[in-house]
Amino acid sequence: MTAAVAAPGALTGRRLRVALAASVAVAVLALLLPIAVTYDAWGWLVWGREVVHRDLDTTGGPSWKPLPVLPTAVLSLAGSAAPAMWLVVARTGGLLALVAVYRLAHRWGGWVAGAVAAGALVLTPDDESGFVRLVLEGHVDAVTATLALVAVERHLDGHRTQALLLATAVALSRPEAWPFLAGYALWLLARRAVPRWVVVASLVAVPVLWFGGDWWGSGDWWHGADAAQVLTGSGGGRLERALDRAGEMVPWPVWIPTAYAVVEALRRRDRSQLALAGLAAGWSAVVVGMCVAQGYAALGRFFLVAAAVVCIGAGLGVAAALEAARRGGTRAALVPLAVVVAAAPFLWPRVHVLRRFADEAPARARFERDLAAAVRSAGGREAVLACGAVAVENRDHALAARPALAWELDVPLSAVWSDLGGGPGVLLVQRGSVQDAALAGQAAGPARLLGTSREWAVYAVGCPEG
């Protein structure tokens, strides 16, 4: 740990406003990139619109979660601009995770710790769902990490009511946060640090919005929980997969300075830093436990809150090592430098993920953004819905096409399928695909081409003309 601890308020006021403005500006400019909304976010947009129309249907799409639906309900009033507006909101919130990580690391270790922590966060949580991708595609996980880190900061600064409300928001996004919210609420009640009605309201809001919202949309209190159960096989196999994901939440070289920071915190008996380390360990344990016991997928992004804390630890560890090297002279300074140089090649796979994402994202964006043109080419919304069932080929780069088409047609997620199941209906297929060729060969039979766009061909299959 560095000997000179930065003042807690060193990055408040004007600098914080500049960071917020910069995050908004980057989020807006990112709209120029060929990156579309992700699968889950399309679901939240559809649900937000349905909440406003008081006709919620959660039986299709991702598993229900309240936090992102609250803002998408408001954004749905903007009509077709809502998806772009959601991207700005989600990207801004996600970018602020970098600011939050920097602030907490800077609090204890100065600017070096903050810079290392923020840089490490860019390379998390794994080689499948990198932080940059999560932010650009409008996932809510990076926003969740921001809320959790700011809640920690507000607590450390003595603003316990704000910390509780932020923790409640985290619990409305990730079920892993529920035990932490409950424990923190009980601690606040015991210390009478927050008005009792605020604590009660926070604890009541989480189950009401989670289970009540899903019951409204599906008629089943547990529908979202059942939908999230995607893993099969033995508990042992699940445990191995989950532990692998936990270990991969950060590049392995990041664990080394983090461990050093924990050792230093133990030596100094720094309760705040040890509690933060306990949060990361506890969060990871809950994700792994839910995977093993309930069959939930332990995706890398589920570990993002814990990964952000580990990145803070890495920043503090590097800062502490440099401070020790400074006290030990030039020769000692070569030790941390050698570690950094030796570890650099092992960071390359995470950097390569960013390149791969940059290559894949434009293709997926083309498919999603071309759906409106495909619907128009087929005669519009009424013509597409005239035969009843609607399906869209859901493969390769078009994995989010189904919820995106539901948004475009203003129908529930459950009204758009991945295939017609042998019955009549309208089917959108990727132009040039095997299915497109097969349907084109049936032009004189059950399949009739309604229209084409750059990426899609729209067929009426088994539907009467007129």
C-alpha cells in the first residue's frame, strides 16, 4: 500500500462532472459505430413499451429483471428513437464503471492505483463478454458494477441512505446482490443509521418488482427463475464450469497484485479494504452457488461486480509494490517492472477479443438494422402479421433478430419465433442462406416471396394470397 493515501474527495466536484460529461459524449459518439442492441436489451425495450401500455408479456425473451425495464419504459415514449436512447443511457452508465473503479483505487493508492484498476477493468470479465462489448452493446451488467461501486463509495463517505438506495438498484439487476442488500439493511437497522421506513421500503421493493413484475407478465411468480435455468448435467460439472469462469473473470496476471494488496491490507488491518475483498469473494461464491444449485449459467458478466473489485485490488497492489520499490532503491524497482513485462504477453488474448468483437459487431448490426427495411419490403406490419405466426431465422450474426423484430412489429416477444414449427406463417431468412435457397425453390408451392431487403428475404409459407 502506498504510504501517502489520497484524499477521499480528490476526484469530486468539477472533475467528477467532467468525467460524467465525457462519458455521455463518448456514449453519444458511439452511436456512429456499427454496433446494435444486444438480445437482452431488445427484450427490455419491448417490456418497457408493454409496461407503458399496461400489457406486459414476459413469456418470451430473456429472464425478467426490473432495473433495465424501468428506464426503457420511459424511453419507449420516444418511439423509434428508444433503442438509440437506451444505448446512450447504458453506455454512459457502463463507462462510469471505469470512473468508479478509478475513484476507489485512487482513494487508497493514488493515481497509479486508479489507472491500473481502470485499465484492468477494460480487460474483464472474460474472453467472451469483454467489458468493452458489454458497454457498447447496451448490457446492464456494467451499469450494475457502477451502481455497486458507487454504493461502496457512498458508504465509505458516510452517506448511508444513498448507499442503501444504490444497493437496492443493484439488487433489482442481479439476484446475487440480494443477500448483500439484506445484510447491509440489517446492519443499518442495528445502527439506526437510516430511517427504518427507507430500509423496509428497499427490502420490499426488490421482491415486489422481481416476482410481482414477472407474475404480471407471465402469470407465474417463478417464470424468470425457470427461464434462467439453462444448465444440465451433474452438480460437479456445473461446479467446474463455474469455478473456471470465476478464475477467468480477470486475466491471471491481475490476480498477483490483487493478492499482494490483500496481504498488505491484512498486515495493516485495513477493514475497509478487507471488506471490499470480502464483497468480491462473496459475490463470486453466490454466482458459483447459484450455478451449481439452480442450473444458472455462470457467465463472465455475472462476475463483473467482483471483477471490478479485483481490478481495484490490482491497482492497489501495483501502487504498493512501486512504493516499496521506491523505498528500496533502483534495484528493487526492477522487480515490479520485470513482473509487468513478463505478464504482458498473457494479456494479449483479452486484447485480441476486442479485435474479434470489432470484426463481428458490424455484421450483426447490419442484420438488426435491416429488419425495418425487410418489413417495409413485405408490405408493412399488417402484411407480415396477416398470416398469424411470425418467425425469423436466428443464427450466425442474427442472434438478436427475434426480439428486434418483435420491437419493430410492436408485438410481444412470445409472438416471434425462431421457426414456424411446420405451420403457416411469415418467415424472415437471411439472404443467400440454405433456407433462403430452399424456400425460393418452392415459389410455385407453399412458399411465396413477399419482399427482400439487403440482408433479409421475407416469405409467406402456407399462407393464402390476398
